[in-house]
Amino acid sequence: MANIPIFSDEQINDFMQAALDEARQAGSEGEVPIGAVIVHDNQIIARAHNHREQGQQATAHAELLAIEAANQAAQSWRLENTALFVTLEPCMMCAGAIINSRIPVIYYGAQDAKGGAVKSLYTLLEDERLNHRVEVHPGIKSDECGQLLQNFFSEIRLKHKLVKQLKNK
Amino acid sequence: MANIPIFSDEQINDFMQAALDEARQAGSEGEVPIGAVIVHDNQIIARAHNHREQGQQATAHAELLAIEAANQAAQSWRLENTALFVTLEPCMMCAGAIINSRIPVIYYGAQDAKGGAVKSLYTLLEDERLNHRVEVHPGIKSDECGQLLQNFFSEIRLKHKLVKQLKNK
């Protein structure tokens, strides 16, 4: 049985801040700003951000890349006794990767009404038929995490609008 | 709108045979024998097999590795107009990766009653709330695909039994 790490509010705040720093880095690279970190023994052992466009890789979500980096750091596919912090509610793929890597607890920021598989469309991490279940803490720094995404998409819409106006001139 | 490739029965048989060859390769490396291939323009553009134990990577399922290889081959995260063939019903993670990569059609062999997310536990690929849906063909060479897995687990059980008997001597 995996131990679920316990954190103070300050630690939770700090680890989500680190995930937000990763998300901002993604945004500065032209990627949808989503970031994740994985913590073991109160230390961040993996940091990652969305890299889909740059890598042209459908699987390059922040959580998946963080899990792979943590597997590498731990030299084990089992990430028992760790915690994942991510700025957006995980999708099906990432929820599945969390289960497959046996992470016992996750903290996430903004809700994803369109694709979230943890609370929104599905509650995959709490399925009693599976051999692993995950403790879920939603809504950590959700305003900041959500605002980052909103600003990113607003900027994209504005760019598209300007391009269209220029073409019509 | 992605075109869904259409195959003859013979092609379907051949592509699943290629996935089975990958599965056997996994088994010969001590991995759970699961294999996958991705087809584009009637050609296999990616082949992969389960590599979890050797890589100590929780995400190293056959489908996920095949998708990443196909992204690389196509230089695109979008795998429209392709088809995935896999020997076992995909789990949540791999079903999510199929959606994230926009693969329009999959063929799979054996059913996974404990973890399958395509027909068994969930029907994730047919969710009308998502922005992508996948045509699903289950049960292709299912006896052969399933037998490979059963033989693998029987051998493991036999080995454990022999080790136990030796220890008790």
C-alpha cells in the first residue's frame, strides 16, 4: 500500500507555484500554458510543461512528460509515495498515466469542462473497479491557473482577428 | 474531417499479424506480450511493443510508443487518415492518446475485462462530448492475441510455484 504524502498549505502553494512557472514557460514557447511537477520526500523530482506543438507529439502533455521524467529520476515505473501537481484538470490520457504509474495523490488547478477526466467528464481516478485509486485535490490556485489559459486563448483570438482584418484591407 | 482508411480482410489480418509479431517480441524480452502497429496509406509507419519493465516507464505501453513513433514518422501530432492495430483492448491512457492524436479507427484483438477502456470498463472512444470519436473494430484474431497473454501469465505462475517449492525444500 502506497503512503499518501501529506503537505502543509504553504507546501501545496509552493508546489503549485512551481507547476505554474512551468505553465508560463510553455506559454512563452507558444504552447498552451499547462505545467506539472512531481514531488517525492518534499522535493520536486520532475518538472514539465506542455510540448505538443514544438515536439509535434500528441502525447507531450505536461503530466505525461512529468511522469516519464519522474520514472527516470526514480529508476522505477512505480511512483508510489509521490504527489503530482498540475495546473489543469488531467485529460483521459493523463488520468490513465497517473493510474498506470501508481501516483497516490494529485493536486490540480483549473477545471477542464471540455476534456477533464478527473471530475468534469469522468471521475476516472476514483473508479473502484481498477487496481489503483487516487486521492484528488481540485481547485488549487485555480483562478491563476485558469487566467493563464484564458489570456493565452484571448491573445490567439486577437491575433487571428488582426490577421483577418489585414487580409480584408 | 479525417478520412477513415478502409482495408480488405486480408490487410486487416496482415496488420494484426504484424502487431502480434511485436507482442511476441515483447514476450521474448520478458514484457507482457502486447504489440501495436500504425498504418498510413496501406503501409506500416510505426511498430512498437510493451516496454514497461525494461524502460521502467509506466507510460511505455505498445499503443503509446507506436503513436509517438508515428508522430515522429509523420512529423505531426495529428495522425488523421491512419489506423491503429493493437493486440489488446487499450487502457484509459492509451484510449486518451488515441483521441489526442486524432486516429480515426482502431482494430484490436483480445478484450481486457479488468482495464479495457474501449468496450469493457468504458467506451471512451465513442464519447459524443469529445471533439474526436474513433471507429472501433474489436475481436480481430482475438484467440491468438489472448492465448499469447494467457501463456505468458501461466509461465509466470509456474515459475513462481517452482521457486516457492525450491525455497520450501
